[in-house]
Amino acid sequence: MSSISLQHFQFARSGTLGLLKGINETKWDEQPIGFPNNIRWNAGHIFVSAEFFLHQADEEYEMKHGDWAGLFATGTKPADWSNNIPSASDIISALEEQAKRVEAHFRDKTVNSASKSVTIGPLEMNTVDALVQFNTFHEGNHIGIIKSLNNVLK
């Protein structure tokens, strides 16, 4: 049985996937005034950030789509994109596959120390569990942003 942290991760991911699958891809690249990014960026950012945090948690966790970091990492923006942007279905598939990899890889590792400690502001995360929890919090923030973008674009 997976840890409560992994259950929360899967719960958040289920919400992310349900939301993204319900948004027409024609809306994914619209960027309303007041929003620094669009739905595609937020969806890709959820994936890229999870890959980063989970690799810090356990360096044996194999990161996928490393080329996406240049598109979706913190500090990037759609205005800087030129080409080779993943489609909505590519991002959704990657998020689905990532959820399976996370469950399989971390099932018995949440009590372990992190391979690399991550500090964000006053928060120091030095266990697998702490990084999984932070990642879930981060994903929840971006679910809210995606919902807001979708509401504004209706």
C-alpha cells in the first residue's frame, strides 16, 4: 500500500488530468491579460516540476522529457517559445505516465532521506515524503491557475 503522501499525489494528479481533458486544446495557448502564462505552460510546468522535485527526492528516479524544461521550468514563458511545443495530448500522456512511474518508484521509499535536500524560502525538504508533499502542494496551486484560466476563457 502506498503512503498517504503518494495517495495525495495521485488525488491531485487525477484532478489535474480530469481538468485538462475537459479543456478544448484551442484554449490551451490563449493568455488573458493579467496571466503570465497559459494553460499549456501550466500543464507542462506541473510535469517538469514534478520530474525535478522527485529526482531530488531520489536520484535514481529517471527524469523524462528533459527537453521540456526549457519550455516549462520556472522563469520560462510562452512568449519565448519558437517550435517543438508538445501537444495537449503529449502533455496529458506524459502526466498519466508520470503518475504510474511515481507510484511504482516511490511506493516503499517515502520514509527515505532525499538524495538532495531542497530549500525554498524557510522550508527545507530533506526526505522523500517532504518532496512528494511539496510537489502535491505545487500541483494544487497550478490546478487553481488552470481553472482560473479556463473560467476567464469561457
